Amino acid sequence: MAHKAFLEGGPADLATQVVLIDTPGQDLKIRHRGGYEHYRETPRREDTAEGTLRVYEWWERTEIAE
């Protein structure tokens, strides 16, 4: 069963703040502009149009080696 998460922080041009996740509690890695944006779960929740979602906070970016 897929769950949803609310993304906080990171690049302003990221397409969405709500993403599907497979396993709550695991770090998220989202491909964006030649790299990955990394998010970690927080204990907070955010009320959204899609319900109350877990908040994942941005913590780093890594580049994709070419």
C-alpha cells in the first residue's frame, strides 16, 4: 500500500510538495535537475488537501555522477 508524504524545504522549483512513498520512516531520494534531493521523516504532520500527511524535511542534495 502506497502512502503519501509532505515535503518541506529543498529547491523551490521541485514539482510537488506531496509525493507517494512505499515505506514510511525511510529516507526519501527524489531525482531532480541532475541530482537527488534527500528528505528525512520528522515527527510532524501537515494538514493538506490530500489529508494529514507525514512531514519529510530536506537535508541534502547529491549530484549524479556522469
